[in-house]
Amino acid sequence: MRTINKDQIRSFKTNVRPEHKNNTILEIKLDNKIFWCERPLYNFTKFDQSLCYANSKDEGKWLFNTETILFFDQLGRAWFQEELTSKYLLNFYLKNPVMYLNFAAKRVNDIKKVISLMKEVNKTVYSDNKETIIANLKKMKLCYDIFYSHMGSIFWVFDDIVHKFKETLLKFLDKAEANTYLCEFLTAEITKEALKLGVVEEYDNTDRGSSYGSDKPIIFHREPKIFVESKLDAQIFSKAASAPEEVRKNFFALRLIMPAALQINEEAQYIESKMLSGHIKVIMKKVCKLLNKTKQEIDNMTYKEVIEELK
Amino acid sequence: MKLILKGLGVSKGKAKGNVKIVETMEDHKDFKQGDILVTRITDPTMTKIMGKAAAIVCEIGGLTSHPSIISRELGIPCIVSVKDATKILKQGDLVHVCGEKGEIHVAETSIFTGQCTCPGIVEGKIRRYQKGKTYKKEDIVIINEFVTQNLLLLRDAGAILSSTGGITCHAAIIARELNIPCMVSVKGIENLEEGTEVIVDTASEVIKVK
């Protein structure tokens, strides 16, 4: 935790999300480095900070082979170094669309591991046996480590990618054609599965802790499509071919990454709010009971402290 | 009424109706009695819909071309040589066609705009979302709380409009998945009264009050 002075914070609005969808971004300069807080309304407890964010700092290493810093302030808000912000990542992926595909391929494998681990947890999630509860909590920690290892690419930059794609399409297509084409890609495999199972309800969007979502430990999945075809591709590609060079470059980069970004983001939202949340809620109720502590008391401990006390 | 286009009046008379732009045979299916036929140039395959039209507007043609001869036979107004008529006029526009002056006037309408999340053109009546109520194809449903659980009850609605939401929000993606024409962040839409007749063209991000 790092205490920051609120007078040093600069606040601005992003136009990629509507007002009520948390569109304020905070910026601060510390030790000659720029940090952004992309979701200032999300306050993470000490427990959630240690459970969910342990691997997030490694995203910079994976993308640019440089260490990146993230920290939580006194209000539990997450601050990421400039290289992992939506603005920086958008420009990076526009120049390096193949890097996004590398990430997407890794993500597909990461999620397979998460689902497999959760299936193991699911078999004994209601067990009251102490050893089983500890084992399940440790497996869930592994799930969170893998799941949140690319916060910037999955969550921060996603709205910007879709917004930039629409903006680019409007530079060489009329509004109706641009929207029709964009909507071809506003679709995700996991949404089809969620609709089939009837598990699409949303939760309060100002709380994004580990247990903000469902309390039913369910698992469902359908692998995202990284390459999404459209019947309109030929006609749009032919129009893009005569667009100015900068527009054309952005179009082809975004055409590659936007459909995948949407699939990956939707997948993340469902895994986070239905599956991870459903399992951790059941397990943490059992942890509270074992340690004879309230949820608030557990929220003020780190994951390591909880495991130590359980032993 | 606002004058927006001029051409060569080739058949007398005045008519009022909604624009129906016809570009392919596929467009013939939706052509209704009393629509204003707007096309590049008519040909004999259009005879059936020309019989239903209240007036005909063509981008090219002269006094002796196909639309001119047929419209005079049918006794309906016709204007030809109206440059870019299929681009400037929009599906569903309420227009007045004056065959004598060769003028097309568009009715001033209230227009709302927002962001498209699922494309489609729908005509219908404004309905406010009520929990538990079922909706039909002719219902254009305004929903304030744009969240996924509310959308499941709107599977059969004609279109969904919301003053909130963004193109990447969950509910927008569900609407797209259910293939319900949808627009979000539509400013001022909450002022529309229940039962107001509207034409919604989500891809063009336009809602017109008829």
C-alpha cells in the first residue's frame, strides 16, 4: 500500500465509456513515473489485493521485457505504471497487432488451466474438511494468479480498442456501413453459452472485489474465436484499400485484434463474475467459520496471513 | 416542411408518404401501399410496387422514360433526374412530393441519436420497459436500467433504446447476440411518450418520430 496525496492527482474523462460506466481516469506522477488509476471507483480490500494482483506486474515483462510497477493506494485503488495503461497499450497494439495475437493465444491456454483448476475445486467446494478447504483456497489462488496476469490487455485497453475501431471505420465508411460491420464483431462465444444456460445477470458495478459476483459455484466455457470472419469483409477490405495509409494501417491492425479483444474481455467478465466469484465465496464462508472471523476481518488480512492462520 | 430536393416533374399531382428506397428485388418485399418509391430508375420488374406507390422519385430519366410513362398512366406524381435521391433521402423519411414543381419536401421531425450496438430498421410504437411484461415486434422498448437480466424479457421486441449504456457493455453484447436492433446512450429518449410512432434505423443511429 502506498499513501498518495490527493492534491497531486489529475483527473480526466475518457470518451470510450459513458458517464455512468466509470469513465473517470486518475493520473499521478511519482518518482518521475506516470501512473494511472483506470477504475477509481473500485476499492480492493487487503485480501483481494494479495489474492488477485500478485501477477499483474508481470504483464510489462511479458509485453516489453521491462519491469512495470503497480500499487494500491490508501483507498484500495489500483494504480498501474504508464506502460500498462489503456492509452499506451492501444498505441502499442496498433503498432504491434501480432503481439495481441500472441497474447490471445497465451490467454486461451491460460484459461484452459484456470477452468481445469476450478473443475478440481468444484468437486469438493462444499467440503468442511480443513485440509480440503486449504487445498481449494490454494488452487483458487493459482486461478487468480493466472487469470489476472494481463489486466491491461484484457480490461483497461478493451473499450479503447473497440472505440478506435469504430472511429477508424467512420473514416472511410458511412455511419450505417461502419456500424453494421462493427456489430459483426460485438459477439462472443461465451455469451452464447451464458445465454443457453440463462446465467447472464449483472452485478453492482462499483464493487469489483473477488466476491462481487454470483455465489453459485458454476463452471461453463466455450473457447473464444480469435479470428472472426464476416460476410462483409470483402467489400469493406476493398474500401479500406483506398483509404489513406494511416487509416488503412489502423484498420487492418484493429480488424485483427478487435474481435479477439471482445471475445477475451467477455470471457473474462463471465469467468470473474460467475465462476471465480461463485467458488471463492463458498470457500471464504468456510474459511470465516474455521477461523471464527467475520468477512470484514478476513478482508483486512493478506492471502498469506489467512493460509498461515488456517494451518 | 423543408425543401430538400428538386428534379424534373414528369407526372402531376401531390402525395405524402414514407420513403422506400428500392435498390434490389429483395427490397420489393417490404414495399407498402402508399410508400414513396425512391430508386435510381424504374424498370418493368417494378410494375407491381409502382402500383402501390403514392409517388415515384428517380435519380435519372426524362419525360419519356419508363417511370414517367407508367406514373402518368397510374395518375401518381413522379419526379425524375433527382440527383443523389437514394443517398440524401433515408428509409422511412416522411416526404411531400409535388409533381408540378418537381419538388420533394421532408417533414420536420424530432430526431434522436445514440450509438448502435445491433443494426436494424424497425417501425413501431414506443413502449416503456415494465418488469414481467412481454413485448411484440412492433414495440420499440425504452429501457432505463440497461442490464442483461432485463434484456432477456425483450427477446421478441422490435428494438431496444436506452439513454444509458455503451457499445461494449454486457447488455449491448447480449442484445447483439439475441439479434435485437439496439441503440444505447440515446439522449432525450426518456421524453418520448408511450405509444409515439417512430422509425428506428440503428445502423444509421437515427430515431425519427413519425
